[in-house]
Amino acid sequence: MSVFSKSGKPDPVSPPSPAPTMAAPEPMAARPRGPEGNSVISTEVKIVGNLTSTGDLRIDGTVEGDITSRVLTIGEGAKIDGSVTAETVRISGTVSGHIRAGTVAIARTARVTGDITYRTLSVEEGGAVEGQLRRGEGDKVATLRPVQGTPAAGA
Amino acid sequence: MIGSSQASQPRTNPQGSDGRAVASSVIGADLVVVGNVEGPGTIVVAGAVSGDVRGRHVTVGPGGRIEGSLEASSVRVDGTVEGPITAEAVVVGGAGRVVGIITHNAITIEPGAQVDGRRPWRPAGFLASKRP
């Protein structure tokens, strides 16, 4: 660095930090993404309405409405009142509504009331399903756009 | 798990009805919610919500969008909010855009932000006394 140089490395101008009395939420970049996917609806959050995701979605809260996702994980404490459409869905919570997916995994703690249309189905011992189970041939969820133009996984 | 690392833990941990700390929710960039979202904790909106959002700390990320009302203890907008905002503390970042009335106790509008609407001030604690 030249001795005569006035401007060495300029001090980065730090953006004015928010100084409200309450703890302000930090900018988005600092927040890590959940390992299960791009979106997480945590416990105690209630959504009244429909969710449509082209990526991964994990729900631990309550949803009154329909859910469409590529990969969907319904946690043990979750309550869904509406239909579920996904390429892959893993259910550990309570679902009241029809399920239409490629791969369906019903876990031990799952309580499903509604018909399930599937390509691949597994039910863990203890999982409860009240409804019709229908195997759909090539029942890929065609409504979902493949991520980044790559063909969606699966047949 | 979201919210569990030191760096991202808010100073005041939101508490659920059972007193335990509540995890953050993330409405990712690939998620669209048509309806209302309500929770006692932190909500990060990187996707789109067409409806009302109510939380404790709500951040609307750079690509995020809320069309509807937004109510929280603290709000940070780096994306777009079209609708009224009611919060004790509001920060609108340089890339943020708000069209609607912002009812607040403390507001910071950073250079570059587009804010269109009245910004009525309220005394500290106004939100707590408003809520049941």
C-alpha cells in the first residue's frame, strides 16, 4: 500500500443499524435454512388458506386449507385440514383431507382421515389411516414445475 | 434447526403458549400462501403471502412479498409490503417497498427505501394494549 495513498482500503460504510427498543429481526442472510427444505411452518403457527410450493415444505403447525408441494413433511404436532398434493409426502401428524402424491410415507404417529392416491405407499406400525387407498399409475403431480428445469425425480 | 444457532437467535425469544421458546417459521421463496398467517414467534417471508400476517418478529426478505396487513412487535422489510403495517418497531431497508399506513412506535427508513403512506406514531406498548 503506497505511503502517499490517501485512500487505502475505504472503511466499509455500515448500514445504519436499527435501534428500536425492541429486538429487531436480523436481515434474511443471517438466517439458516432448515435441513428439511426451503419452507418451515413451525408449531403454534396457524395458516388459514392454501399453500403452494415448488420446493420443500415442512409443517409443524396448523393449516386450514390445501397444500401443494414437491416434498412435504408433516410433523408430529401438525394438523392439516384440507387436501394434500405432493410428489413426496411424509406424514407424522394429523391430516383431514385427501392426499394425492407419488411417494407417501405414513409414520407411526400419523392420523389420516381421507383417501390416499399414491404411487408408492408405506405405513409404519401404529400409523392410522381412515379412507380409501388407491394406487394411481404414473400418478405424478403434473401441476408442479420441475425445479430449475431438471426433470422431476421419479418415473 | 432454524433459530437454534447463536447468531440467529433473537434477543428476546418468543414464547409459545407453553412457555417454551418458539422456533422460526420460514415462508421460502418457492412458497405462495393465499390466506392468513398467524403465530407467536418469528416469521421470515421470502416468498409471497396474499393475506394477513401476524407474528412477533416478521422479516420480509428481498424477494418476499406481503399483500395484506402485517402486524407484529417488530418488522423488517427488505421486500414488498402492500397493506398496512402495525408494529412497535419498523425498519424498512434500502431495497424495501411499503405501500400502506405504517402505525409504529419506532421507525427506521433506510436510504433507497420506497415508503408510500402515512406513518402515524403511537406511544410505546400501544400494540400490547391493542391486542386481547
